[in-house]
Amino acid sequence: MNEYYAGVKMLTFPKMNNGGFIEVEGLKDVPFEIKRIFYIFGKGNVGTVRGKHSNRKSEFVLYNIKGKSKVKTIDEDRNEVVYELNEPNQGIYLPKMVWKEMYDFTEDSVLMVLTNEYYDSGEYIRNFDDFVTEMKKLGEK
Ligand code: TYD
């Protein structure tokens, strides 16, 4: 397993106020300074697969503040691991370069995404073969 995939891990955020309040702090609860958040929600996502890319700079934390979804990581040897997001205080941390796919969204799913970078389409690898080539090159360095 390469260093990027070795860094994938589930995170648990502290619950406060009898469990009805969740706090997420940059560099404390997630391993980066948070520069951008976005969320993926709505019935239109049911049955779709989102993501399907790797990022050269961005790291992410994804968690379902409502409903459920799944995140699949695929490495350059096509090994797949599936993570279920179904708790508002449990997220998955994805280091840069990790290929990810989000799917199995429930109708009520609200998937929160935190990241360390502003949006830059140029740092996305959207073709799986290109991703494999870049990963093999990184492995040779
Ligand atoms: P995309 O990365 O394909 O979304 P997902 O990973 O959820 O499948 O992005 C969808 C569109 O939204 C695409 O046109 C780029 C744009 N976008 C932004 O403008 N800002 C963002 O922060 C993100 C994630 C996407």
C-alpha cells in the first residue's frame, strides 16, 4: 500500500450538548486547515456516482450530517475499499491523490465535504488511466 492510501482513516468528532451538537475544528479534528466546504444533497443524487477523481493537492474529510452514503477508494492496482458514512460525527479522511467515488446516497443524504484547498479544476485527475500513470510515476521517485 502506498503512503497516500495508508493515510485514509475514519475520524470521530466530539459530540456536545447531550449529543445534539457537533464541532469540527481545523488542525484538531481534521488533519488540515479548512479552506473550503461544500455539501452534496438532494434526491437527484440517489442512484448516481459522484467523485470519480483524484486530486493532486486537495485532502478531504467527508461525512454525512444527515442520511447515508458510501465512499469507495480505488488504488492504482484497482484494490477497492468501501466506507459507510452514516453518523453525523464520523468522517473519512482522504489524503491527496486518493481516487474516490461517492454513491448509495439516501434521499435525505447531506454529504459534507471539508478540504484544505480552494477549488482548482487543474488539480483534478478525472481519467482513471491517467491516475494510474501518475501514481506509478510518484512511486518511482
Ligand atoms: P465535481 O468535482 O465533478 O463534483 P463531484 O466530485 O461531487 O462529483 O464538480 C461538479 C461541478 O461543480 C464541476 O463543474 C466543478 C464544480 N465545482 C465547483 O465549482 N466548486 C467546487 O468546490 C466543486 C467540488 C465543484
